[in-house]
Amino acid sequence: MTEKTYYQEIDIVKGIAILLVILGHSFCSHPLNLAEKLPLLGEVVRSFQMPLFFVASGFLFSTRGGVSTLLRKKAARLIVPYIAFGLLSICFRHLFSSITNGGEVTWGVSLIKMLNGEYYWFLYTLLLIMIIVQLVRKWWILLCICGLCLCLSFTDFRSLNFMTLGKVAYFLPFFVLGIHIKSNYSSLLSFYQQHKAITTYISTILFALSFVKLGEGIGIVITQYICPLLGIIIVWIASKEIADRSWKIRNVFVHFGHYSLQYYLNHLLIMLPFYILASKISECHPLIPLLLIFSCAVVTSFVMLRIELQTKCTRFLCGLK
């Protein structure tokens, strides 16, 4: 068996991605509407954070074995954490329903939402995408499906919440792109080394220009695909540069990347008290409560991770080996 090649920049990409996800969730709408006060920053952060995760997941995906092998491998990594943290999320939503924006929901409705992938949707959607890729296998069929998904971007299909099918259609092309990047990674790295400066400058300029509002048709393509792709390129370039240099910050990003799943699981449980805390300083510049929420979420998630690493039971429930 050939040993897998370790690319440190992938851990850094995942580390940056999870920090962007936590930052994106820091733009609360209740009880303090930071999303309204910092619209452009929120739009930039959210424009490519999840596509970046799906590209990285596709890069790390292996099509060896069948669907049964896939489910066996991903049961502990994705299914168990989804169920465990989904149930925890439901409990917290019921306990604190009086102070949440969503209000009170019955247990039956909550469980149906969980079965439908509405809690921790990333894990649910990722598993469905992996199953689709594993079932199809043939590249030309996958590309045809991705083409169909791109066409569906011009319809209301993306808003379909049943079993997160709208999200599956949107993120499948990014996942397949990650697989394609992995199979051509040496060539892409060689191209980047030869054209490092021009690639960085052009990607950055085009990314900034992609936030200019255009017509509905071309605007959808730019917003949903071109802008995220440019953001992914910029983060990947930054990650490669960090990996190639002896900067101490590299180990920080590698840590967040290695435990990105656990930070994703943890931070979603504990955002509400930080939203309430930030609302107490609503008179400050909106960046201050935003950074307060973000830093509190990161630190608390880190403490939770240290606790989860202590026992086999908590490691199992969190998807840790």
C-alpha cells in the first residue's frame, strides 16, 4: 500500500476555513443585528467559507471501496457526531427557546428537522455528496451532474431544504473540483511557482471586483461560483505560502485545520450567550462586538475540545479517532 502524501497547506486551508465559518456565524441578527451593520464584511466572509470546506473535503476524499466501505468509515467521523450534536442542539433550543430568535418549537418538529438535515447541515450534505460521488465513480457522468447543478443555480432549486438537496446541488461541483485538484496537484503547483505574483494579483483584484452588483443572470454566476472560486484560490495561495515558511502562525492554522470538525460542532452550541453579551456593548463600533463574539466562540470551543480529548466516550461522540 502506498503511503498517503501529507500536504500541510490542506490543514492550513481547513484551519482558515473553520475560522471564517466561526466569524461568519458571529454576524448575528438577534439580539444585535451585526449582519445589517457590517453588510460588506459579512458578504465577503460568507462568500466562499463553505465552498472552501467542500473543495478541501473533495481533495481529501478517496473513492476506494464501495458505498458500504464509505459508510463504515464515515459512521464515526460524520454520522455519530451529527446525531450526538444534533440532539444536544435540540435540547439547547428547547431550554433557551424564550430568548432565541426562532422561538419555541415542538420536539417532534425538531426531530423531523434533524432527520431532514437542518441541524449541522454541513455533515449531512457532505455525506450525501460523498455517497453520490462513490456511486457514480465515472468522471464524465460526474461532470454532467455538475453541469446540471450549475444550470439549477438559475432556478429556485438551491432553496430546496428537503434532505438539503438544494445544498447538495450547489456544493457538489466544489467537492468534485477538490477531487480534480488533487489528481492534478503537481501540475497546478508547478504553474503557481512559475506565475506566483501574477496569479496572486489577478485573483485578488478579480475577487474584489466580484462584489460589484451586476444583472441578475451574470450576477448569479459571479456570486455563487466565480467569487467563491477566487476566494478559494486566494486562501489556497496564502496557505501554501504559510506552509512553505517557518512562521509560527503556521502551527495555529494547522491545529484549527486538524480539529476543524470539532470546532464546527462545538461553536454552534455556544454562540447564543456571546450574542447576548455583545448586545450589551451595542453602542460601540460594530467591529468590537463582532470580534468579541468571534474570540469568545474560538476560546470556548478550544476549551471544549481539550475536555473532549480526555475520554474515549467524548472523543467518539465528537468524531475523533
